[in-house]
Amino acid sequence: MLIVSLLMMGLSTVLIGLLPEYSTLGVAAAAILVVLRFIQGVGLGGEWGGAALIAVEHAPPGKRGFYGLFPQLGPSIGFILANGVFLVARLNMDAEAFRSWGWRVPFIASIVLVLVGLWVRVQIAETSVFAEAARRESLSRIPVLDLVRHEWKHLLLGAGIMMMQYTLFYTATTYCLSYGTKTLKIEQVTMLTITMLAVLALAAGTLVSSPLSDRVGRRRVLAVSAALGVVWGLVMFPLIDTGHYALIWLALAGALLVMGLTFGPMAAYLPELFPTRYRYSGAGLAYSLGGILGGSLPPIVATWLQARWGSGSVGVYVAAVAVISLLCTLAAPETVDRSLEDEPVAA
């Protein structure tokens, strides 16, 4: 599954770089782009779920949060690398060349990462937890159906916890990048640089919260982080609207720091919610469902709110999502002490 998800994600990315423009294919170009982005999203769920399971199922007792740290660093490292490549391309060619063909280069060049990732994955063996479940023939034949039938509550709670993380990330990186350039009239290169520097706070939050969750528990870290998300949702746009670069960075860095604090434990927490026979499906689907609810809606909702009630309403929306994640966290079980061979604990 790791190999399949890698190929889905990687080849879709390369194909986006090769996609003919609207002037060539018309509406079909837009439709194909949406399909490729959808395939990327499906691949992402498999990518993250497989990476998280490989990490935590190999972890020694009491270290699952720390081992889960490494897949959780992917978004911050990936964002900096990907946007760094775009920034270099943008700085080394004029705007017309970048719009014409320069934007395609990073997409096509990602085939190198696909090949490296493929080589790594063919070297990886199944975890002992999965191998033992397979030996006992206790794996589910149709894991998604069994998951929805027996573990729907944990699936929804896990997705609800993930909502705030995606909302903070896409509001701070996608919406605010557009808001800064179009509304505040900040140069695109400047705004992108501020955003890339702010993503360092995401990495810092992840580095702190992942091992911390092994010591104080997953729910405590997640609950405190969600409460901080409520506060920061109300603070970030007054800071951004000042137009001062340092305060804009502080607003974005604060949002991404909170995102990192709650994102760090999730590589351990989501797999711990589900039994082995459908752990991969449960962790991956909760992660992806949280992404749909918290990742795809914020830029759309934020644009609509901004046009009608101003930027303050966007902050209220972010805070409201954080409240939902906080309530889901309080309703979910603590899992730090459970064995991955056990049935999931009851909420």
C-alpha cells in the first residue's frame, strides 16, 4: 500500500506539470486537474497512514509519540522544500516565463523524489504487529466496511480532532498568502518568504509535542493545543491587518506553532484508536476526512466571510473549528498506555 500510495501521489504530481493549458484543452484541462488533485488526496491518506503505522508499530514501549514524530515533520519540511523551489524559480525568471512554463519545473522534477521513495519502500518489511495478525488470520477482508460498522465513533472523533490542524495550516499558508498579496498588496515573493519562515514554527511545535505526548498523554497535549487554537484564531488577523512584516510573521507562526503542537501526537494517536485488523484504514480515513472538512473548506469559507464581514470573521471561523476539535478531543479516549495488539479502548 505504501508503494501504491506513493505512485498515486507522485505520478499525479508529475502529470500536473505536464498538463496542457486551458487554451489547448479547454474545460477538460480544469477537469483533469481536479481529478489529479483528487488522486493526490487519496494517495496522501495512504501515504500518511502507512508511514505512521510503520513508525509507531516499530516503536519500543513508551516511545510511540517520539517515533511518530518523523512522518509528522513531512508537512513542514515538504512545504519549505516545495515552496523554496518555486521561490528560486520565480526569482530566476521573469513573471511571463514563470506563468508560461516555469511553474511546471518543480512538478516534473518531483519524479526524482518518487524514484527515491520507491527504492526506500521496497526495502521495508511489514511490522511484527501486522505480521502476527496475518499469521492468526485476524485481518479484516473488507476493512473500510468493518471500520464504519464498528469504529465509526473513533473515526469521526479522529477526523474532528484533525479539522483544526488542517484549518490552521491552509488558512495560514494558502488563504493568508492570497490575502496578503491581493488585499494587503504585499509583494508575492515577500509574502511567500514570510510564510516559509513561519512554517519553521510548525516544525518546532511538532518536535515538542510528539515526545511530550509520551510523557503526559496524547489527550492532554491535544486539548491544550486546541484551546490555544481558539485563542489564536481570534488574534491572528488583527496582527496580519497591521501590515507590518514582523507581526504578519508572528500571526502565521503562532497559528502554525499551534498546528504543530496538535499535529505532532497524531501519528501515534490515530493508529492507537483502532485495532490492527483495520488500523491502516482507520488512521488513514480519519486523517483524510479531517482534511476534507478542515482543509478544503477554509480558503473558500474565508474568502466568502472576508468579502461580507471582514477579516475578523475569518478568525472567528478558525476559532469555531478549534472549539469543535477541542470537544472531539475531550470526547475521545486516552491511548498512550494501550498495547497495539489490544482492542481499542472505549471512550
